[in-house]
Amino acid sequence: FFCRNNGYAISTNAKDQYVSDGVAPRGYAYGLPALRVDGNDVLAVYAATAAARAIASGTPAPGTLRGGAARGVTRPAILEAMTYRVGAHSTSDDDSKYRTEASPDSGWDSERSYWEARSPIVRFGRFLHAKGWFSVGNEEDIRRTARREAIDALNTAERVGRPPSEFMFTDVWDQPPPALRRQQHELQQHLARHAEHYPGFPS
């Protein structure tokens, strides 16, 4: 099991969500080997994931876990990656209502700026630059190309038009339950009753 602990459970600080220290200790509570890793360190996450996979497949490296996993014994393991959610939970989420303002360390004006400086993109970029495998020029080229591709994709999507409203109800259930069918019927009635507010929206 891979858990990305980004510090917030939607709009609740993880410190208020868990009585224990994060998620990894819950692995021990269920009898699972548990690992924790710096989720903003790409290489550390790769190594920890490989270690967790080896434990789960019964081929752990010596000393991987205290009391850990015997060779040849397959068992689930949990890996908790400690990271930070820089953005809001969703476009309708006002994270200023619940986000901690104070930086966890001195020298930073906010919690967000502290973590932005520890971004996995920034850190891995520095590693690649230090190795001579990447340059500022490479990064600028990639950003220009990615921006152009994103704009092209947006323009293409806007030309496609909106899908029928029925697709809101058919992406999970093969046979929608009664409550979902009722909601679909109510939406169709609403769209028909207020069609002037939904120009170009297929019913």
C-alpha cells in the first residue's frame, strides 16, 4: 500500500486527523511491515518503493525492517511518503480557511513557501543539473513545449463540445442504483425547465 501523506485530509490538518504519528504506525497496528520516506525526494521514494515491493514479494534485503519480513514469505506492506499539498484540494476549495500559516522552520514567511522550496521538481532538477544531465536551457525548452501542447489540448477540447449529461451517471455503475437514476431524472427535468441558462448543453 502506498500512502501519499500530503499533510491534509481534504480540509483537515493531518495532525488533527490522526491521533497517531501519521499513517505508517497503522501498518504495525495491522501487523504489516511499514516504511516511511521523504515524499519530496524522488530517488528516496524510488528506493523505498523497491524495498516495499521486495518485502511484499518475499525477497527483502537484509536489514530492510526490524523484525521485518522473512525471505520467501509474501505479505502486504505499507509505505508512507511524507510530502505537502501546495494547492487547494479542488477548484471549489478555499484552503486559506484551514491551512496553517506559520512556517515549520524559521527563515520562511509561510508554511507554503517553506514547502515550495522543497518541491520534488526543484530538488530533482538540482540533482540533474549537478550531474550535468540537464540544463537551464533544457528546462526552458521543455516548459515552452509543454505550454504549447497544453494550450493546443485546451483549444481542441473546447471545440469538441460538452458531452451529454447522461455521462455523469454512467462512468461508475453498469446498472445505476435507484437513487442515481432518480438524480439523473431530476437533472434532466432541471435542464429542460431552465434551458436558457444552459446554452449548448446537451440534455
